[in-house]
Amino acid sequence: MKTWTKFALVVWFIFQLSKVTFGQIADSSQTGIFKAGNWELNFSASIGNLNTSSKSSSSGTYGSYSDDDSYSLFYIQLGVIPAYFFTDGLAFEPEINVLFQSQENVESKPSFSFLGNFAYNFNMPGKNFAPYVRAGYGISNSMQIPAVIGGLARVSDDLNVNILNAGVGLKFLVSPHLLLRTEINYRRYSYKVENSYPDFNSTYDYSLTSISGIFGFSVLL
């Protein structure tokens, strides 16, 4: 089964499971968004291509040496966040992010992160926008390294990277069931590697803090 198919099945399963757990989808309208029982489905995506090149040279008594190296990396990063409103404005948001990347002569595996967030949306009667805040925690097999690929970079075969997530943003209503979403996002990644050898043991603790802008759209269901 292809990776794209697996991702689509995971998203579908989580959304269907949430429907069974929390009940039927409630209708939303411009005058009744972010109400208890409502649903919101958020999407975000980024796509890009990274090209790098390097040159090195040396010379001395034993002669000279030079080397040119370059590679190209194409990536697509997708995010989906189904949200269910327990009360007016307060929602639970399970979040999935996945990165697919392709590099010549390199076998690349997808990178995943799974988070659980709580978000509060401030209803603004008569306005076509609403501020919101959210915070949560999750796990991943990746760390966000914007300088490398603009997104996630796989560091483990296990989901042993911990993520602390927080964000503040705005949602703009463009139709009764469509919102544009923008957010300033903070994430702290922590990852531990432990190695055992006959003569000694070693432990390495890695942490990375990321502040980034997120753009996407939401469908009110």
C-alpha cells in the first residue's frame, strides 16, 4: 500500500472515530460558528524544492585537490486537524502532520507527528474574523529543521520525539462554511538517544525550539 493511501486512511479513520465518539455533525452558519457540537476541519500544506551545492579545494606539497557536490530535495508537507467543539468556543483538535520527500539515489521514509490540542476560539459577533489560542502535546519521529527542508526531518524509526505545542492566530470567515486560518506557532521538540557499550553508557539529549507561521483553511461542518 502506498504511503499516500496510508495517510488518507489514517485521516479518514480518525475523523470517523471522532464522529462516533462525539455524535453527529452540527450545522454551522455565519451567526452560529464555534458553537457547542459544531465541527471544523482544518487543512494546511507546504511544497518546495531544496537545491544545495558545495565546492572544496586544497593544495600543498603533495599536489592539489578539488571537489564539487550538489543535490536536490523535493518535499510536500501536509497537515490535517479535525476539531470538535465541546462548548461554545472550546474545541479539541487532534492533529496529524506528514512529510513526503524525494531525493535522487536516496530512499526516503515519510515523517509523522501526532498531537492533541485544546483550542479556544473567541466569537466576534458581527465580525468576519475571530482570534484563537491553542496548546497541546504530541509525539513524532521527526524534528522541525527549517534550515534543511523547511519542515520536518526524520530522526528516528520510533515515535519517541516529544512535542510541546502552542499557537495564537486569526480565522477569517470568507463564506458561511469556509475560513482562512493564519497562526504564529511555537513548538519545542525534545529527543533522547541512549547507547550502551561494553565499557560505558552514553546519553544524548536534543532539544529544538521553533517559531513559525502557519497558513491554511478550515471547513465548517
